[in-house]
Amino acid sequence: MNKKPVALVTGGTRGIGLGIAVELAKSGFDVAVNGRRPESDVKNALDTIHSHGADAAYVRGDIGDDASRSAMLDALRQRFGRLDSLVNNAGVAPDVRADITETTEESYDRVMGINLRGPFFLTQAVARWMLKQKESDASFRGSIINVSSVSATVVSINRGEYCISKAGIAMATQLWAARLANDGIGVYEIRPGVIATDMTSGVKEKYDKLFAEGLTVEQRWGTPEDVGKAAAVLARGDLSYATGQVIMVDGGLTLPRL
Ligand code: NAD
């Protein structure tokens, strides 16, 4: 079995996921990242994680696909023999931002499949594995961290399916927190605000303007590192007696203000 604790970060080869993977590496985890690209395309990300002292592994697969999820966990069992932290980070925005009067069933199913159904069933499979680890080692401590979004509560009528998927992840967090609390497994939600990544690169000008007009109380874009640091605190178990909680990493976007 691997000596160091092991974390799996879905969608961990770029953006927020890579930010999380790096902070987990700095915190003493070996890190497996998942993504859909061939391994040859993610070498830089693996090197970056490795440069922070971690063994870095790549498990390719589509989070929305059952067979892919099983294959990924089989690969991790073979390679590390343990899993201490799961970060459900992979997610997509709708391909087209369409008013909810125009949302297509195809886009709804795609977004829900990757953002909600996939993480729910990956969590289920990982929870079963973690419970087995707990059975054979009473000192086992695990964590499951869901990256949702301020869109769990903040309405955007031009991407309703995304908002619904993130609201669903918020409930999934509470369900798994309640189910796993007495087994030494903490389950948390990180709710990022607007973070500078590929996902938001297409709406950069819009948000530059909104930041300047006071969208957040900290007047800047969030960074993958901001989210990564929060994930590391949770994965290390530094926030004890707090399972099920939401950590806002949004620069104060959701602070009620007059
Ligand atoms: P990104 O597009 O830069 O990265 C997402 C990663 O997930 C990519 O590596 C992508 O390949 C991977 N991915 C997508 N679908 C996948 C699938 N089916 N299987 C496996 N991997 C898949 O986006 P990001 O901004 O880094 O977003 C990461 C998470 O943070 C998402 O869940 C997103 O909803 C959430 N989030 C982002 C922001 C933001 O402003 N960028 C804000 C709040 C929440």
C-alpha cells in the first residue's frame, strides 16, 4: 500500500482542478488526476504536481460514464492500494448559454450527467472503498470534497441547467456527509465565485467590467490557487467537526450588501 495519503482530483489537469492538485501535493498527498485527454497531452500538469513532491498519476476517463469511473478506481487500487481524498472537481458549463425558455434536453442531460450524476456515483463507489479501508484500519480518515459554484444559489437564467446541477451537488454533499460522518469520512462543498480558468476565458471582458463595478468585495478574479488552498485545508482534516459545510471561495460575491 502507498505510504503517503492519496487524493483523486477529477478534471485535475488544468484550471481549478490543477490548482487543487498542486496544493494537495504541497500538503503531503500523492495525487491522481483525471481528465479526458490522452496522457501525452497532460505531461506538463503531471510534472507540475510532481515538482511539489508528490507522486503524480493520470487516470483517463469520462466522469459521466459508469465504465470509465470503475476503470479509474481499479487503476488507482492497483497503483496505490488506497484512496484518502476524493475531489469532485470536473465540470462543464453549457456549450451554449441559452435563456431557460430555450434550454434543450440534450444540453440539460449533458450538464447534469457530468456535473451531478457522475460525481454522485463516483462518490458512491469511493465511499464503498473508503468504508472498506475503515473496516480494516480503524484509524482511517477520509475526505470527499465537492466543487460546486455560487451558481448553487445565484440565479443565471441563461444557464439554468448549470445552476440546477450545482444546487444538486449541494444536496449530495449533505447526504454523503450525513451517511459517512460516523465512519471518519468528512464531506464538504467548496463554492467558488468567478475564477480565472479556461471555463471563464470566453466571458473575461464581461467579468472584468463587473469586478470593476463591485461584483465582489475583494475586487479581483479568483484563482485556482485560492480554491486549492481551501481544498487542502479540508483534505488535511484541519477543519474538524464541520462535515457537511459549505466553504465560500467567492471574494464576497454572495455577501448581502446594501
Ligand atoms: P475548466 O474547464 O478549466 O476545467 C474543467 C476540467 O474538467 C477540465 O480539465 C476538463 O477536461 C475536465 N472535465 C470536463 N468534463 C469532464 C468529464 N466528463 N470527465 C472528466 N473530466 C472532465 O473549468 P474550471 O473553471 O477549472 O472548473 C472546475 C470546476 O469548478 C467545475 O466543476 C466548475 O463548474 C467549477 N467552477 C468554476 C468556476 C469558474 O469561475 N471557473 C466557478 C465556480 C465553479
